[in-house]
Amino acid sequence: MVDRDFHRLYTERFTPIYKYVYFRVRNYDVATDIAQDVFLKVFEGNKHLDQETELRFLYTVARNKVIDFFRKKQTTSLDANQELFHTITDISILRPDDQAVQTSDTATLFGLLDQLPDSDREIIIMRHLQELEYEEIAEIVDKEESSVRQTVSRGIKKLKELYEQG
């Protein structure tokens, strides 16, 4: 990969890959290491990726690295990390009362997401927080697009039920 191409890839795609990894591992340092490993794999492999497939490839590599991380570390703390709020939005630009709402909403969302099965949580994060298309998600998780749509629909319904329960 030409240095200029890699620089563009890294500059444009690091943040979404980092956020995806962070939403899964919820640890700033681990997420940074995994995201960097994703790009290191591309750089060392000297892979040329076209812009249409690069994001899917990066998410697939990131997903596999997260799975490897959890396999190596059987127990993981899923406590919300303070860095989380900076990855969702830059709360420093919000008014103080808006910051409190953003922080509370984020904690609530992650509390609810934690109650879903890992596979459902992953798909919902990709769809609604990473804003990936159903087709892209289906390729990444190696499922049919209809199955991904159904998982999202059922997951959102379950999240609403959990929210209404308190």
C-alpha cells in the first residue's frame, strides 16, 4: 500500500473502527491497541483496498481481534468507562445541563445494551451507533441480510421493553 493511500485510510477510518472496538471492550487502552493492530495488519500486509470494500474489511479484522481479545481474557469488566462519553460525542462543547443529560443517557443505553446477548448487541452497535448498512453488517458477521434486519428489529424492541421496565 502506498504511504499516501494508507495515510488516507488511517485518517478516514480510524475513528469509526476505534469507536466500534471501544463499544465492544469499553476500555480506552485496549480499544486503542486493537484499533492500531487492525491498521498495522493492513500496513504490514501491504494490502491495497478499494474504497468500496475497505470499511467492511477493517470491521471484519476489528471484529476478529475483539473476539481474540475476549478469548484470551475470559473475564472482562464491562463497567462504563469515563472515556466512553468522549467517543460518543464531545461533551465539552455542550452546556453543563446538556452534558449531564448526555452522560446519563449514555450510561442508560449501555446498561440496557449489556442485557442483550453479545451477538445482538454487536449488530445493534454496528447499525445504530456505527451507522453501517444492513448489507455491510451481514458481510461482517457472516449472516443473511434478512437475519441482521430481524436481529436489529428484535433487539430494538427488547431495548424498548427493558427501558420501559425501568
